[in-house]
Amino acid sequence: MYNFEFVKPSTVAEAVSALGEEDAQALGGGQTLLPTMKQRLASPSKLVSLSGIADMKGVSADGGVLTIGGGTTHGTVAAEAGAYPALADLASHIGDPAVRNRGTIGGSLANNDPSACYPSAALASGATIVTNTREIAADDYFQGMFTTALNEGEIITAVKFPIPQAANYQKFLQPASRFALVGVFVAKYADGVRVAVTGASEEGVFRWSEAEEALNKEFRPDALMDLKVAPANMIGDLHGTKEYRAHLVGVMTKRAVTAAG
Amino acid sequence: MTQVSMTVNGQAASGDVEGRTLLSTFLREHLGLTGTHVGCDTSQCGACVVHVDGNAVKSCTILAAEADGADVATIESQAAADGTLNAVQQAFQDHHGLQCGFCTPGMVMSAVALLKDNPSPSEAEIRAYLEGNICRCTGYHNIVKAIMAASGQDVSAIAAE
């Protein structure tokens, strides 16, 4: 990897200031960014580590909302997000234990990898992405593969998840990378069901609105029997064709509904 | 260059590093602690696992500068000063938990981290925990058996392979 200047501020304000420089890049846990830099697919002049900002770490539940600091690791979410069991379970299956001890929820959401797990949880939960300047609804935040509503130098300081009545995440592993070949997060709230799909689409994480309508009428896997996802916008690669992924979206959604009960 | 200082295996260690210097590089090339192996350099294989403030991490995917001020433990810290192996290391020897030995430092450090959190893991839990540790000799069976033995479980019914 090319060399860079490294800084590790202890407050959000200092980090925002450090990110003002051209080609400066925020560093979460580095579990994606450092491998990317080793491949020379990214070469920031300055890395601003967010790992020293105590205010951005931790999990707390209050009034039906689970708030997770942007710098909280997957391992900590797995251990401490018991108020939202489906989310804790999702976090406990990201990468491997050593990766979970470094990788952060803010880093994952800022990167918005089309096969990452967290985007599906945030979108299915109607989460709010909190940054140093504003709050962004998940429906407005995800804007396609590796693309989000974040501006240059904007930092995810926290994510707020409304806690659902029932939820489940089902991940079909891509056997080599262990990322989601297709992952479906189903969350049932008093005002309706939300279904978000990761890993499958060329356009990144998306809501499967037909499934949501069907599940709003009847929250049972059978409600999805006649629904099909169009293969046209699915990812097709050596790990699975467009048609295969489209089929898996239906299968994993049914499994998630069954498991959520 | 940045000055970093940390505790490595109970002793103070410091050095001047570039921003891009990985913890694995600092341990191996600056401190001469070559027990930490770099197998893939892409965060997949786990041969480089060390403990940073008690947590297992892949030392090829954390900057040395990020570990400034941390308490780092490597494979070199696992045996006693007189060379007596710890329970996990001894179990790997007793149950033939290594073949070529390249992945072993990472396997042992992951196993020690697992047993700290889960003192009596099931076979399934061990296999799940080792998802990020690859043994290219494919000797997983005896690695899992060794970790079960190190946790004090009876492995006499598990076939030797």
C-alpha cells in the first residue's frame, strides 16, 4: 500500500477537521479499507482513525429504539444488542471473530458494499443514520453499490434502530468470501413489515415491496408463494446467475419469515 | 514517521513507523517476533492472529499506529519462561493438531481467545470460531480435537485422524 499520514483524533470535531483535507479518508475498523489499500484500489493521502473517539462507541436501548455508536465493532453489537436479537445475531455472523473485533457498523454502512449484511438491517428496520451534521432516513441513505447520501468528510456517529415486534436475517453464504450471496432481513413493526435484500442486486441493498405488501396481509411464508423477483437487475457472476439470485431472494425471505415467527 | 509505543508480551516496545506499517510488520520486522506468521496478507487466513487489548485480531489488517498504547500478546507469550507449553499448545502437540505448522500460531491465539470467552465449547462452536483461520494442510479435525482437549473435555471417543 502507498504511504499516508495517520492521525487518530479523540473527538468527532477533531476528526471532521482532519477530514477537511483533500484525499483524507476516515478509517473505521479497516477490515475493508486496509485490504483495499493493499490492492492499491484506494490511496488516501491521510487516514483519520475514528477508533479513538469514545463518544462513537457503545450500544444503548431506550424507548423502543436501539442506538449504536458508529465506531462500535460487530463483536460488541453481537454481545450487547440483546434488545434487538435479530440484529445481534446478524452481527455475530459477519466475517470471522477477529474481523468482528475490528470492523465497525459505521464503516460498513459508509462503505455500503452490495454484499454486506448491515445495510439490509438498517433498511429493513427503517433505521436513522446519524452523522456529525444531520440525521438521514435509511430509505434516503442507500443510493446504489458503494454509494450513500454521505457527503465528503461526513462521519456516521450513530445508527438508531427502531426495535421491531419480530425480525430475522437469513444469509446464504457465498462459499469463498463468506459474504452474503443473498441476504434477506425481515422486520415486522406495528405499522407494517419491511423486507430488505442485500447481495442480490446490481443496485445494492433494496426493499422488496411486493413481499412487504403480501406480508402485511398475512405474516406467513405461504403469503410469498406466488411472488417472484425479476432477474434483470440481479447480480450475475461465477458464484450465481441472475436467475439463481432472484430465486434465492424468495427462498431466503420465506426462511426469514418462518424464523421470525 | 510516527513514534509508537505499546506493551508487547508484557514488555514495553516502541519504534518509528510509517503510517502504512502494519502491526504484523512491526512485530516481525521491528521487534523480531517472527512467530506471528503472514500467510495471505488479505485478512483471510488468520495465521497472523494476535491479541490486542485481549481481543483476537488479524495483525496484517490493523495498522501499527492503531495499536499505539495497546497491550499486545503474540504466540511468543504463550509458553512459560522455562519453555513449558500452555494448555492449548500442549494439546496441539498431544493430539497432532499441526502438520506443517504454518497456521499454528494463529490457530493457538484464536483458540486461547475462544476459551477465554467460552471455557467449554462444543465442536460446532470451535469450528465456527475458527472460520477465519485456514489450515492448508486441512488438518482441522485434530485442531478441533486439541482445542476440546485443552478445554478439559474428554476427547477419547473422537477418532484420531
